[in-house]
Amino acid sequence: MVQENDQAKDQMKVKTQETQEKNSTEGGKEAEKTKEQAKRIGPRELPLDGLRVVDVGTFIAGPYAATIMGEFGAEVYHVEHPLAGDPFRRLGTPSDRGDTLVWLSEARNKKSVTIDLRVPKGAELFKGLIAKSDVCVESFRPGMLESWGLGWEELSEVNPGLVMLRVTGYGQTGPYRDHAGFAHLAHAFGGLSYLSGFPGQTPVIPSSSPLGDYMSGLYGAIGVLMALRYKDLTGEGQYIDLAGYEAVFRQLDEMASAYGMFGKIREREGSGTVIAVPHGHFQTKDNKWVAIACTNNKMFSRLVEDAMGRPELAAENLYGLKASRLARRDEVDALVSEWTGSLTRDELMEKCLAAQVPIGSLNSIADIFADPHFQARNDLVHLEEDGLGEIVIPGVFPKLSETPGRVTSLGPALGKHTDEVLATVLGLSTSELAQLHKNKVI
């Protein structure tokens, strides 16, 4: 027994010594890494200052996550094909420069680096960038990066602390993983389009804006920040598997629970909702629209008594109780529509706000530009762009009290920063860059 104890103690000493040596080695590496990050960070002004992001996504869903990080201080390299570039450059209203206005807005704060990932030298350059970066964002179909030798396994080998966001239409797994993904399809597959439109009529596209892509970008940015927090605690990187339809599906409030428990399928309700009435869009005397939302009996009483001057409508034997209003939805909506049609939008806003009835204007983009609230909160950013004049884009959200984000530049011309980034980050010489250009690698 004594001999066994002595052997155990000896083994423990050896293990402890090995652990100490390992920790010492890893600690040295971590210290060197910290020094490198400190050089990169410098004085911190924004929450993500010093974070380096390689964005190899296209269109909106993945790149929007990188855009958000760039607004709050991250250095973002948007990697594109040397000839074709990101197809997003050609989507939407073209500017006089050729790139579209949506590109100028959504590729804000990014540096354009052109690399042909399909050739060995291009893949080598890309790995070099990844080795010196914190985050990679991609939105190719599953398996595409792997076919170029640039999948998660290969990239995490050159950078074990890498956080990689992978945004696709249907995710990295599942029977539909290889299907093409776009916002319109995410709206449909995720359940949102089924709800959009009027009862008994054809489902409509929820919006001409690609909401699903923007939702994916938001979830992607959240995922990256959580993974970075985990990396801070453990030193370990990880990848994030985000499906566009899931970002849409997650917005469908109680529908999964209602179907799972009662087999209830929510149908299209026009501009209304199944849980309250009046709760919809109503036309005004001056041919504008307002949204009115009365979600409980008190709100309805204030609407009919104080705003409309029809207190009799709040009687319990008429529409005073929520159940009665839901059962007689068309009658209630007709009464409210008749009233809103007799007043201008501004008159309705004044009456409802005075009566503490929830109301909002259905704003066109012209209304937004003229609205003092948007102006007071700096929700529109005006930037001068060489050769294009003033470009107006949405501001940076959310608004942090101490370190608010900012827009420092609009979407760059194709390859504008290639030489700068490859020289600065990878240390390539002028002659090396010239040869890469000649060989059409960059």
C-alpha cells in the first residue's frame, strides 16, 4: 500500500511538472499574442477596436454581420474575386461609379481585398489573412470552401482561436443543406410569407426589402460576439452555423406552441392580428395611412371615448370587451376606418396622442427624410463621396451611450485596399504584389 502511494505521488509530481511546463509554454504564446493584439488595438475608442474580420460572404446575410462589427470598430476585409467582385455590387440602383447605392451603404467601413480563392496561391494568401485575424464570415453553399481547401478544419488549423460565421439558406446540415438560399425563400420556408396578405387571398412577399437577410446578419453578429466571449474565457475558437430561414422562423411568436398543443394554424389576417382589434392600418382623409393598435379594453375605451367621441361604443354589450371585438372584427374595423377617413393624418395623430391611443404614421421614405424624430436621433447619415456627391444612408444602431458606432467610409471600389492589406498584414513586397497581379491571383 505504501509503495502504491509512493508511486501515485511520483506520478502526480510528473503530471504536475508536465502541466506547469505546458502552462508555461502556452502562457508564453498567449503573452506574445496579447502583445500583438495590443499593438493592433492601441487606444480603444470603440468596443470592437482591434478586432480583425475577414468577410468572404456575398450579398447581405453574412456580410451584414461584418458590417455591424465594422460600425463598432472592427477592421473588416471584404474578400472578393479579382474580376467579378461581390455580385451585390450590381444589385439595386447603380451610382455614377457603377457600384449600386445599396453596396455603398451596406459595405460601409470595409476594405476591399481581391483574391482568387480557387487557385493555390490565392488560398495560401487567404489562410495568411485568417492566421492573423479573429473572425471569418462566409456565406457560400455548404462544401464550397471545403472544395478549395478552405473549410473550417483547414482554417481552424492555421488559427485555433478563429471564430467563423457560416450563413447559408438552410444550414450546414439537414436534407436541404445544398438548396440555394435567398431572403424571399427564407420568408417563405420560415413561415412568414404564409401569414402575409389578406384572408383567402394569395400570400404576398412580406416586404420588398430582404428582411430575412438582415435578420440573419443580426443573429450572425450576436453569434460572433458570444463566440468571442467564449474565446476570451477559454482561448478556443468555434464556428457558427446559421440558416437564413431559422432567423425568420424565430420571429413567429407563439405559433409553434399553439400548433404543438392545439393543432392551431394561424392564417393570413391582412393588416390585423388575431389577438386584438382594432389593430391594423387605416386610410386617412388626405390619402395617407396610419397604424392603430389597441391591445386591451382600456386602450379601446380611450380610442372611442376620448379620440372618436363615441363613448357608447365602449359599452360591454357592444365592443367594450376584447372577446366581443374579436368576434365582430369587421364591424369594429369599419367604424374605425370611417372615422380615420374623415380626418387628415396629422389630425388623427394629434387626437390619438392626446388620448394616449397607440398610433403611428405609415411612413414613405420621403416621410422619413422629413420627420423631425429621425433627424433628432441622427438616423440618417450624410456622407460625401468622391465623384458622387452626397450619399445618404441609414445610421448606426443600436446607440451605445459611451462608445457609439460610426460610419467612416462607404462601400469601396473593387480591390481598392488589396495591396495595402496584403503588404501591411502579410508583409508582401511591392515586387511580390506585382507578380500576384500579373498572375491574376489578386
